[in-house]
Amino acid sequence: MNYALKPTKFFILQLDKISKEAANLIEEKLKLIKNNPYRYKRIKGHNLFLFRIRFKDQNKEKRLIYLVDKPYIKLICILDRKKEYKDLKKYLK
């Protein structure tokens, strides 16, 4: 089953700020999750099907956070790893 990607407006704004190499890497990984959104690690502590994709942008660890809500994959935000997941609740609203 192919899932449809639904990026949030905030995610699109964040995507414009990352490097071209990181954007290309994200694009490749998004192609993979369209077929199997459960392939990456699930974020625990929330009652949602939240997952994360790890990547680096300009030598900084980042996480792309997405929500599986059949038949959609909602691309929520990109988080800095150094802040851990402290900002996630704010972006989930």
C-alpha cells in the first residue's frame, strides 16, 4: 500500500532552510517510507504513531518527525538532536 505524504506548512518552511544535500537525503528517505512508513524508529511517550528519520545537516544531528495516519503520512517538523524532543509537543499542536 502506498501512503500519501502531507507536509505541514511549518515543515515546508524548515525544509527551505536546510542544505541541498540534506534535502536530497530526505527526499530519498521519504520515497522509502511511502511504501513502508514503519521502517524507522517509533517515538515512545506519545499515544500517536510518531516516527523519526535521522540525518545530518551541516554536521548537526537532526530528526525528521512524521505521523502515520492511514492512508497519510503527515510530515510534522525537523528537530535539532541537541534539544532532544523538548519542542515536539509544541509542533504537535
